[in-house]
Amino acid sequence: MIDLYYWPTPNGHKITMFLEEAGLPYTIKPVNIGKGEQFNPDFLKIAPNNRMPAIVDHAPEGGGTMSLFESGAILLYLAEKTGRFLPKEMCGRYEALQWLFWQMGGLGPMLGQNHHFSQYAPEKIEYAIKRYVNETNRLYGVLDRRLADREFLAGPDYTIADMASYPWIVPWEKQGQNIDEHPNLKRWFHAIAERPGTKAAYAHAPKVNPDFGKTMSEDAKKIMFGQTAAAR
């Protein structure tokens, strides 16, 4: 059994997508980041960076328990644990891993900044909004070109690289993008959206957070975007 410390964000969805696809038994432990639950001492023992998702595996190889934070590390761990969604041969494996790391280092952080400055920032800074909307468009183009001659990011098979990237494309309209301008990306996006595992993963969102999809409260913004070491 795996305990998943989760809130319905792109990084949280990555892990529910894998767990649903693999059919692994898991229990969701909600971490309401708008109420500051990511700072609870018990959670910080698992995720010292005060970010979700995190997992505790109660049946790891070798016995005992295994806790992990960082969504990319969790996806890689689960892929290796199950032997699924990551090619076993070296070249195929690194085809997938390079795109997993690309998402972790580029797509997620840049689109996250897009969301922050266009949706959440109290002051609308034109330069920042334009900077990250344009960078989002560039990254969409990278994905579109990559998918021009292959079904998924690493080739013909669905992998953790696809699971990592897909949730960041879901709010494409809020990112100031037109998905119709990227036909290969659009085809890939809709193919993943129709997977039963994806639908099951996203079905958790409104159950865990009844306010899912609504505008974030000002109090939640202060908690999420006013974090400093001295404040905690």
C-alpha cells in the first residue's frame, strides 16, 4: 500500500495518473496547500521542501517503508518498482528520462511562472506576463515538433515522461495558448485525456478539493506565495 500526500495540482496529478494506470493500491492523504498543511511537522518529515506530492511506500523492495518527495523522483521510483512505463533497454530508457527531466527543469517551472504572473500575482506586470506566456509558447512548440513523428514523447509507448508533461498542458487556455496551433501536441493531449487512467486520476480532484477549479482565495495566496524561511 502507498500513501500519497496529494493536492490537485499538475504535480499531484502526475502521481495519481501513474497509480491509476498501474493499478497500484494507494490511499490519498490530502495536503491542503491553501491552508498551509504543507508546513505541518509530520509532513515535513516526509517532504522537507514543504511541497507535495510525496509518498510513503509500505511495501518497498527490501522491506520497511520508503518515503519520497519530488514528483519526478516519485515517478521514476514507481516505474522501477512496477517495471512499467519506462523502457528497460538503455537507449529507450534515456529517451524517456531526458523528457522527464525536461519537464521537471523547464516545462513545469516556466508554466508555473506563467500561472503565477497571469493568474495570481496581485500586481499585473506586463513584462513578466509576456515573458512567461512567450516561453510557454516556445515550450509548446518543442513538444509539437517532438511529437511530429512519434505517438508519445519517448516513442510508440506511453511513459512517465508523458504523465509528467500532460497535467501542465491541461490549463492551456489560462496560459494564453491556442492548442490548435500545435496539431501534434493537440493529438497527443487528447489521446492521453481519453485514457481511463487519466480520467480516474482527475476524478479525485473535486473529491479532495470541493473548490477545485475556482478562484484561489486571497488568504490562500498569502500562504502559498508569502513563504520565507524566517516566517516558519
